[in-house]
Amino acid sequence: MAESSLPPRKDTYHPEEDIEYLEDYVPGGYHPTLIGDGFCGGQYVVVHKLGFGGYSTIWLARDQQSQRYVSLKILTARASRDSHEADILQHLMKGDPTHAGKRFIPPLLDQFSFDGPNGHHRCLVGEPAGCSISKSKEDSTDFMFPPDAARSTAAQLLLGLSYLHASGICHADLHLRNFLLRTSTVHGLSTDALYKRFGEPYEVPIRRVDGKPGGPHAPPHAIYPMTLSMPANELDDPEVIISDYGTSFVVSQTPSPTLHTPALYAPPEDLFGEPITRPAAADIWTLGVNLYEVLGERPLFETFAWDRDDIIGEMINTLGQPPTRWWDSWAKRSEFFESDGSWVADFSRIATPEFRRLHQRLWDMGRGETEQTCAWDVAGGELHALEEMLRAMMSFEPADRPTADQLLKFEYMTKWALPAWERQKRVRPIRDP
């Protein structure tokens, strides 16, 4: 039967916002987890929910042996069959202990498997983290970290990526939702004190569309994630954890890798369908796009929708004309650009149909639009150094992008970002994870 002739899929459950996709409470899908559930013979007892993704739900649990809180990442049964995330984390734990970037990689404290009504699930036990950088910015009044905190965060992310690449790992899915902020707010609290501070788990009944009683595959109610509010504008000392290695891979063991980066952050070689022959360079491009957003208030590429052609148009708008092989093969180029690279006269597919090169976008970050109002060290050359680094990271040709270790020696890192991280450590010593 042709796909177009298939009857429309009917939902089993009434949808709810801000929780996992309820239709995936089926064989192969999520494990129906509830507050109070115990795992590993009762060693880990679920006390709250931290979050969810397309392939897992993440829970806050009390480790009854160590008397500390841990996170439980329970993979769907479907993802559990092929997941190499635990292997990647174990590999990373064995890396150079003296590398300055290792602290930004989450430790794997334990792992186990169990059977449930939806199949066999793997669970990864880790360190509880706070919210993501994405959520932190959303919760802030101006969508930005203070300038020195932003510089420090940029340094941490590049140090972390340097450690990943030194360990032979390509992350392949770098974006602000996978950059978590380390927190100590839950440590030392009793469960009652935890609930007083962050609220008790908020539950909403899961209701079938047909009105029938629920079966064993879904829990009787869904649970909203606990609110760990960490507004970016209030954070002077953020510490980052680069999370989610579900699509990461060992470069030397993966001859034909696939990236899972969201399209807005994807490198051009992926958008133009070329093989990913330099995975580390793909990570470098992606981190460059992310760093602009970390350092300012807004995304680097701004489109009405995450449409491939709109994103390519924004790339060219920002960085100039791409290599001839891409420029000539882009089927929808004429909808955006004339043959000489200028906008078409009636261009209207993106919000700002005028050239806004990278240099202008740095002034548009929200840090002040003149030398007198800009929060960056304009007189000292910070803006120029930042542009030089981001432009290198987002070179169209993968072979032209610097390595993470080379980028750590760029002027922006040595004069502004890394010193900000060192100042943060001196002002508020940070415990080893």
C-alpha cells in the first residue's frame, strides 16, 4: 500500500504539553516510571523527574547505598537494543585525567538493565545536573549570561570538545539543549526538603481517547519535570556539562558516520549531502554556531522555519558565497540569490532580506551596538578576535577549520575566554565532579 493511501494514524492518548510523547508508551517505547519506583533491588528510588527526550526519560533518584542523588536515564526499549552511549561514556572516563576538559564530561556512575511491560531497558546512572543552557537563556530577562560568564562558558565548551576529540570521540549532536549547567542545589537535601524547595512531583492523568482504562504499557499519570530555574542573567559562575552521547561515535571505528545535529546547527557538508569525512571538523562548525548563541541573546542563523534552503541562505548571508560545487548544485539558489550573489529583488523568505555578514551580526548580539555601549572589550580588540575565531570555525571547507586544540590558542580564547574561566575558578572554587 502506498504511504499516501494509508489511513491517518489515530492517537491512543490525549496529548499533554511539556512531557514526553505519550504515544511512545508502547512495546519498544518508554518504560512507565512512577515516583517511588525502585531499581537494582531498591538501591535507586525515584523521587522526581528531571526531563525527557525522544529516546529516554530522565529521573532524579536517591541512591540508598551512597545516600546521594543520582540521575537515571532510562532508554526506550527500542533504543536500548542498539545504544552505545554507555560504551562512549566508559571510553571517555578512561581518558587523560590531566586534560582540562575532562571535567565537562558527565561521569557514568553505574548502568543496569531491566525488563518492563514495554521490553528490555538500559539505564545509565549519572550526576544530576541543572537545566540546559537553552532553558537558562529562556528563563532570563535578557536571554544572556553576564559577559564574563559568557566568556567562561565558551572556554568550557571548547575545552570539553578538545577532550572529546583527544579521546577520539565525535559528539555529532551539539546544541544548547545538550549543554547542561552543573548544580549543587539538590545535594544534601532530604526528600522532604527537596520537595519544599522545588515542589512535589506534579502529575497529570494519562487519558485514552477511546475512554477505555489504561493498559500496562503506559503509567496511570505523567509527571512534569521539576523546575530547576537557573536564569542566565543571574549566573556569574556557570559550569557546563556536555551531555547526551546517544548518537556519538568513536571516529576510528566509524567509516561512514551520520550526524544527528539539528539542521540549524548542522555543517554545510551535511546539508549538501556530502559524506562526513572529517567528523571532528563537523563538531567544530556546530560549536561555532552554538558559541554565537551562548555569547549573545539570539541564534546566529534566523529563519521562519528550520527549512534546509532557508538555513543555507542564512549561512551565505552571514559568511559569503560557498564553494562552487555547492553554489552551482543548490537547486533553489535562484529563489534567494542572483548569479552574482546578490539577493533576488523580490526576496521574502527570511525575516531580514538584506546582507548581514558575520561582522554585523556580532554587533547585533544584544551586547550593545556602538563602541561606547558594547559590553565587549572593543578597544582591546575582543570583537575582532571573536570574529576571527568564529569565522575560522565556520569555514565552509571542513579541511580549513582549526582543531579544538588549535582554537584554544586563538587570541579570543587566550585573552578573554580562558582567563574568564580561570577567574571563575579562583573566585568560587569548584569541586571536582
